[in-house]
Amino acid sequence: MNRKSSLTCLKGIGEKTKQIFEKAGAMNIDDLLSYYPRTYKTYEAISDTAQAEENQTLVIYGRIAQPLTVQYIKRLQIVSSVVCDEAGSIAVRWYNMPYLKNTIKKDSSYVFCGKVVKKGNRTYLEQPSLFSFEQYKELRKRLQPVYVLTRGLTNQMITKAVRQALDGTDLTRDPLPKEIRMEYELAEYRYALEQIHFPGDEHHMILARNRLVFEEFFWFILSLRRFKETREQAEVPFVMKKSQIAEYTANHLSYTLTHAQEKVWNEIRQDMTGEKVMARLVQGDVGSGKTIVAFLSMILAAENHLQSAIMVPTEVLARQHFESLQSLMDQQKLPFTSVLLTGSMTAKEKRLVYEKIASGEADMIVGTHALIQDRVEYRNLGLVITDEQHRFGVRQRETLGNKGTEPHILVMSATPIPRTLAVILYGDLEISVIDELPADRIPIKNCVVNTGYRKKAYQFIEREVEKGRQAYVICPMVEQNEEIEGEDVISYTDTLRQNLPESICVEYLHGKMKPKEKNEIMDRFLQNQIQVLVSTTVVEVGVNVPNATVMMIENAERFGLAQLHQLRGRVGRGKHQSYCIMICASDSKRIQKRLDILNQSNDGFYIAGEDLKLRGPGDILGVRQSGLMEFRIGDVFTDAAILRNACQAADRILEKDPGLSLPQHRELRKKLDEYMSNELKKLNL
């Protein structure tokens, strides 16, 4: 068995189970070993029934005081009993587990671990896990891995498969050179994989994670440097003249550009009319006006008889950008043609758009990843714009760029990243920052509250909807997970439907839905056919819904500050006062201190800087925070120091051996080629 072997070589995995793993992204043994835990479960010390607090996890060692009973309510089978310990008693209940009636006997003793809930006057320990006293004693010593699950996939299935893969695969060859491992005190590869999946304790897990995070950053930076080197050797195949139409448009908008927008527009214009190929990142806070700068760049290209393409991460956002661009051209009576290209268009619609692009009739192309498919042939692509860069990655940007003969590259990102990190992560790009909001923006009112505020929050949302407004509610999970405490989108939607009037339409949205379903939900929300949208962070990069005035975030402690700020930016886009309600389920003073930063400022770059200062090793035991750049295990905020070390190591090697042609670096080059090839495969190209 080797790293490229099929999962069917593992005992207990047939074709059907293999397909379930593939849905989660584990296509072979290598993918399985890299399917790292999203967090770790730690088992609390045994407490007693007197410590029962609503919505908190309780661990007790007690005796079953009554025979188990089964009650049938609608489609639910509810198994109930009472557990007693020295401090008192508490009711326990399980759902759809009727077999427990025959396996758990009266007067038997177990360790019960579950969530405390209150229904009316009664307090329950809900869906508790059961352990013998000795079992629990052993569990207390270890960290239990918790993986991201898809339908049909369980934590136990993953741990069993990973254990087999670790035992049956030759992992003796370490992909990192020995001198790098020695200099940065990195664990060996085999040890790192073993301890990331099955850590002996927190210390071993952190050693393993540091090694794997370093490696992930290292390959990313090496590929970035190769990309930069290739492009820097290129000369501009066309010369652009300064644009009268673009200048006239900029000066005759229905609003005045901010000083920051003017500064960035001048930088882009100088790049595009210069002798070198532009490669520029425009960072701007949510609502700072990056899109109009992109549109002006497209007008400049069109006036020079060159095509431009802007690629965005979602179809709904692509349509909104297309409509905004078309509206601008109609208002300014511009003599150019724009087209929209998305994956959900019919074959006939796509064919017509392909023809317009190939013939050069289409000057400006707006779309999703459909823009980089093989069937799309550009006549004279001179400018490539990718919006929300971290959702695409370097390889997609490169692929779109390869559709033309060395086109200018413009990257737009609303994710606030401290400049020290941006220089590393976007090392192949010049950086511009729009750090000023339009004067007419109304600051969002923020509050951080505990779970006891929920009912008041529901009432507040109801009042806003009565005024004709809309609301987002964000949950950290799609479905309930016994391993992780936190609100989930599916259950929460039902809760809101019960707590809000029937006249208010509540729907949910999450990343596991099909693109067509997601587009339909977002369209309906945009049209105010849905008043309350319960969602995961999939809306972090979303459409502009000026009518949405409330952003309520459950389990705010599970998100990084930069991500919370991104989510907050979904509201405050219209003429009405907007609000962000962050519900915190933790009473940790450290977490409260972090969240208070959002109360103090609406400046994304300040918040990102503070987030960077406050992050530490302890954060890695929580749910993945930033999601930035979509690394498998690394987090650019928590792991900022490792990112800098990886950058230093990569630059040092390339300084000595730019082509990685020396004998000691041949394995390194081979691994890098494999890494870049895998990145392309992820794009299905």
C-alpha cells in the first residue's frame, strides 16, 4: 500500500464507503492521512448533579435509578430515565436509541457526559454518552480527534481508516530537507501524522501540528515564488494608452470617489499603461468601494481594445456584479459590451457567450470559475480580475491569466490582513489598500451578549422585519454533532420558525447544498421573499443586500475576529441603521476580551492586527478560525510565526538554488511539482 493507493485497500472500505469518503475529499491514502481533525475533544473532570447549568456540558458518575422507558412523539423515539449521584438526581433522555432499554439496567452505574437542557420546570441531561468509570479515566488522559463529517461518515469510520493507513503505509521518507527540520526544530513526518490524528497529549499534538503547518506554508510559498519568477520575466505584449473614457467616468459618477479610491485607481492606471505586466492586490475593508475601481480598470482595458474578465466565487455575486457593471455603462452611455458566464447557464446560453468572447464582441466578461474552463477562448484578454482572492488561490489566478498573452492581473480582497502577513501571502503581488469608507456609511451598532439574550434578540429581529428589514443568523455548524458543542443551521432554523411569527419566512443556507439550491435561496433573500436567513459562514463572501440590517452570530467565540468582522460586513450596506449581535456561549474572560475589540472598532485592519496579537497556541484546540487561503491545517493568524519561518526557509533555499537544480534539492523540486499538479487537479483542470 502506498500514498496513492485507493481507499478500498483498507479493511472495511468497499465501493460504497469509498464514495462517502470521496465526498469528504479523501480520494486516496494520501488524502486520508491529510484529512486532519478539525478540533479535539477533551473530557472534563467528573462533577455532580448540583453543578448542572443550562446549555453546559455536565459529566457525572451516577446510578440509573429507574428502568428506562420509551415514548413515541411524532417520528421521535424518546428513551428516558433518572440518574442519581451523591448530590441529587437529574433526568436523562436519548433520541431514536430504543435499544438502550435492553442494554442499560436499573441500578447500573456509568459516567454520563451530555448537555444540560431545560424544558419547562424540568432539567435534563440530553443525549449523554456513557462510559465505565475506568474507560472515562483513560479518556481523560488523551485528546480525542474530531473530524469534519459528511452524511454517512462518522468519526469512528475515519479514525479506524486512518489507523490502518498509518500502520500500512511506508512513511519513512520525509518530504522536508533535514537541514530545515533541524534548524526550525520540526518533528519528523511519520511522527507528525501519528500525533496529529492520535495525540498522546496536547504537547505532542502541538509539536505535530507545528510541523504540518510549516510544511503546508512552505510548499505554498515555494509555488508562489515560482509563479512570480515566471511572470517577472514576461514583457507586456501590448501597450495601453491613458483612457479618456475611464477618467470621464470616474469624474462623473453619482458619488465622489474617496481619497483612498483615487490613490489606488491612480496606481492601477500607472501599472496598466506602463511597460511591465501589472500584478496588484487591492485590499479594502467591506464596503470600501473596491468594485468601482475594478470597473474603471475594465473600462481602461476596453478603450484600448482589450478584453477584461472578472472572476468571483459565487453565481449570485457574479450576477450582481454584471448588473452593476451594465447599469454603470448604461448611465455613462459607454460603447462597450459585457457578458455573464456562470456554470448554471444552459448549454445554449453558454455557447452564445463563448462565441462573443472568442470573436472579441464581448469587451468585459463577468463570471465564476466557469471563466477558466477549457472551452472558453478569449480573443485578446488584457486584464484579469479575481474578487475575494482567498476563495480561489494562486493556481486559479494563474490559470485565468494563461487564457491571455500575459494579461494584467488585479486581485481584490475584502479580508483585512496585517501588511506583514499580506507581503508573505501575496508575495507575487504589489499591494494597494483602500483604507477609507464612503462618508455616507452609517456605522454598525454592535453588542456581545450571552445566551440568555437570545429571546430578546428574536424579538428585536421580529421588530426589524416588521419595519420591512431582513436579518442574517450565523451558526458554526451545518448539522448537530455529538462531538462538538455549538448551534447548527438545520436545528436553529426550526427553532426560529417556532419563535417567530408564521408570516416571517425563515430559510437556511450552507456550503453542502447544491449550487442551484444556494443560488435560489440567495436570490429569494435578495428579493426579500426570505426575511431571516440562517447560514454558515458561506455568506461571508456574498451579495450586497442593502435591506439586511441585523447580523446575529451564534457561538461567536468559535470564530476569529477578522472573520466576525467579515460577517458583520454583510449588513450596514443600505440607508438604514444596522446591528450586529454576537452571542457568546463561553464565560472565558480571554474570549470576552477578544470579542470586545469588535465593540470598540469597525476598522477591519485594526481588528485584524489585534486578532494577530491575541492569537496563541491555545486557540488551535478550537474550531478552525480564519479560513483564509483555505489551507488544510494552517491558520495565518494563529500560525503567523510559523508562516514567517516557512517564508524565510523557502527564500533561503531559492537564494542558493533558484531552479532547485542542485542534487540535494532534486527531491524538493519533485515534491514541489507534485504539489502544484495537485493544486491544478483540485480545480478539475
